[in-house]
Amino acid sequence: MELRIENQRDEIARYLRRTWVTWEALRIPYNLVLLVDGLTWLQLLRLLGKYTGRHFHVLYGGQFWFPIFLFAIAANGFYLLGALVETYCYLILGLRLDRARGFLFTCGLLFSMYMIHGLAMRMWSHIGGFFS
């Protein structure tokens, strides 16, 4: 009986270790895709400002890095939810989400990209007084 419990603990530990190592390995491509996406939108906003004469003052000056820093912290916080959901499903519900990990990753990545696009469009559309 004790040996079986020990084996179950080992299996749980192996699965959780594999889950978290995999999610941490996926963090690098996640951040790279968001970086490229975010820089693309920033460049697009600068070009739109250049050709329309409507300058986006947050893109110039000291305020530039603060929104990027906040988004990076929030995006990585939300990224953590993927590993937490998978851990919860395994420990509480008894579901192994090995095959669904890619789906969870893709959904989270697309949601984060949607947030970048939404922020960029909000900045461009005068909402919030971002233009000077």
C-alpha cells in the first residue's frame, strides 16, 4: 500500500515537473512573437503619424517604455495561467492535458496578440487623449 502511494507521488511529481518545464520552454517563443507583434504595431503607429500628421506623443519621450513594461508584466502573468490551469486540471480534476497544451498555448498567444492590436487601435483612435 505504501509503495503504491509512493509510486503515485512520483508519477504526480514527474507529470508536474514535465508540465512546468514545457510551459517555461514555451515562454520564449511566446515572448518573441509578442515582441515582434508589438514592435510591428509601434512602427505602424509611427508611420501613420508621419503620413497623417497626427503624432502619437506616447511613442516619443519618457512615457514610451512604461506601457510596454506594464503589458509585458501582464502578458507574462496571464501566460502563467496556462501552466496553472493544466496543474489544476491534473491535481483536482484528474485530467491530463498533454494533448491540449498546444491549444491552451495558442489560445493564450492569440488573446495576447488581440490585446496588443486593441491597445494599438485604441491609441490611434483618439480614445483617451493620446494624441497631442
